[in-house]
Amino acid sequence: MHTVNKSLIIPCKDEGQNFIGILKRFEENIKLDTEILIVLDSTEDLTYELIKKAETNAKILINPKKGVASAVNHGVNQSKADFICVAMGDGSDDPTQVEELFMLVERGLSVAVASRYSRGGQFIGEKNIKYLLSKYSGKILNMIFSINTKDPTNMFKAYDKTFIKEVGIESDNGFTLGLEMIVKAKLRKKKIGEIPTIWIDRNFGESKFDFNKFLPSYVYWVGRLILRRK
């Protein structure tokens, strides 16, 4: 029996059979002291039964609320580990980098970012408005405020759980949760670092990105940064 020191939280919604292969790749690349917490909105999600039938040690959590940000918060609250990593269930994030991100927070960072836009990183997929917003908004923020990452909106990050519990999660959508954590870390002078990642857009299902939800939340968190309001 190994002591759990790290939790990989994977919010998941209607990913279906494709998710089982993704889950297997994550399990193949984590260490024995890392647990996987899969957070679903309900047991009616078809992914639930598929996970139950799969050969996996991952734990399924049912989030009483809806949405990615709420799912992450629920996973954090249920985790007994000292360090948290968040990855998406759509296959975009690189499973081989989970432990590398964990290593950075174990060494003292509050937030470790897998960056698509730093040297060596890549965004592979359609260059749509989601891509343009994430790339250029992040680069501009880093240039003006020196936030130590060019990709603040990417959800694929690791955290010191003490930091998350200290600052709390306020976002009600997943598109700006990553930015919220970066803003809060910057305002509290916490350590932020990044590694390059190759992000591959999903080749099944549909993106949950909603521009109408993203923009107001993005403006809000940038405003907090400008006003230096913790």
C-alpha cells in the first residue's frame, strides 16, 4: 500500500469510450504515490459506466454542481494529497508531463504550467478564436505583468494544494480558472513556472469553449491584476 502524496484531477463530461484509452495513458505515466480522481457531473454520463467496467485504480467522484471549475474544486476538496495536477479528459494534454509538473511544485512552486506558447511548445489544431485568445492574451499579460508564463489560461497545471486552499476557487467556468490561479499567485508573490508542452486538440467530441462566458471572466481577472486586488 503506497501513501498518496499527489492527486491528478480529471474533469470529464460525455467523453465516452475514447476516454478509457486516455485514462490508460495517464495511468501508465504516473508514479505509485499519485492517485487519479475523475470528476463527473452525474452517474448518467455514459463515461461513468465505461470507467466502472474498465480495469483501473482511478476513483470516480460525482460533483453535486455543474461545470469544470466546480469539478476541479470538488476534486481538490476530496483529495487528501499535498499536490494537485489538473488535466482535461479530451486527450489534449500530454500524460508524460504530469509527474514533471508535480516535480516543480514539490520543489517549491505554487503553480507549474504546461505552456503551449513558450519555446518548444506547440498548439496543434484549428487556429480559431480560442487559439488566438489563449495565445496572444497570455503573451501580452506576461509582457506587461511578468507573470512567468505565456499560457496562463491552459488548464493543464500543477499546484501546491496549500496555495489553492489559501486563495480558494472563485471561477464558475473552466476557461478562466487557470488564469484566476495565475493572477492570485502573482498578486501574492508566489512562485510560478512553466514547461513547454505539445497540446493536441481533441479529434472526437465537441469543445466546451464558450466565448460569451470566457470574455467577461477574462476581463474580470485581468482587472484584478491591474488593480492589484487579491
